[in-house]
Amino acid sequence: MDFKNYRNRLVGNDEQRAVSPVIGVILMVAITVILAAVIAAFVLDLGGSVGQEAQAGVSMEVDNTNTQVQVEITSLGNADHVNITSSDWDSTPSSSDKDYLKVGDAVTYNYDSSTTSGDITASGQMSAVAVINESETQTQVGSEEWDFS
């Protein structure tokens, strides 16, 4: 039995081949590598560890005439709440005046040069930090400096 006729019909001759065997092998290897990379990305959950930053809108203003700093939470974005931080507290305000602030909360921190009962010192810096509880993500969304001296 002569298989040359069948071979020519199945494989084709040099004039009938659309792609050379070397190119075919290179394409198959490339497809295999790409497929392996996609499967590895799903199995190893690559890219899933990228977290999102907390976002919130905060308005912070220094009033030099009345020696006070005013903070208002205008939006929360994806944050659960906003905390106000500073290392320049004269007397530490209550937790309700600086922690877990929500939209619409407005807090005023005063400096009183005649007594030691003010909220803040004569000069310093205050920051607003947006917090996402679930991932414990904290992002500074506002900062203001003051100098009443």
C-alpha cells in the first residue's frame, strides 16, 4: 500500500503549506506560555493584594482673628470615618471632637493665650485621616498649619 497519496492530501506539499512548521511551533509555545501566565494569575490571586486608598473630603481653615482651626467633613467617599490627628494639642479634646467624624460634622479647635484650657497650642499642624475599617487603611486627606504667636 502506498501512503504517499494520503500523506500529500493530509500534510500537503511545500507549495500548499500555509505556515512553515517552525513558525507553527513558535506560535504554539507562545500560546502555551500566555495560557500558563493567565492560569497562574488566577490561581495565585496576583493583583488581588492591591488595596484602595481611603478617600474623603475635608475642609480645614485657620482663623487667625479668632485664633482657631475649623474642620468640616464634606464627604466620605469610600472611607468609613475621618480622624483628626495632631501632636500640638494643648489639652487633648474629647474623642467625639476628633475621632469617628462623619459627613456634616464640623469641629472648631481654639487657642487661648490667656489660659491653658485651649484645645491647641500657639502653633502647630493638624491632619485629617480618612479610615476604611475593613482593611484598616488610613490615608491623610487634609492638613493645615497654624501660627498664632
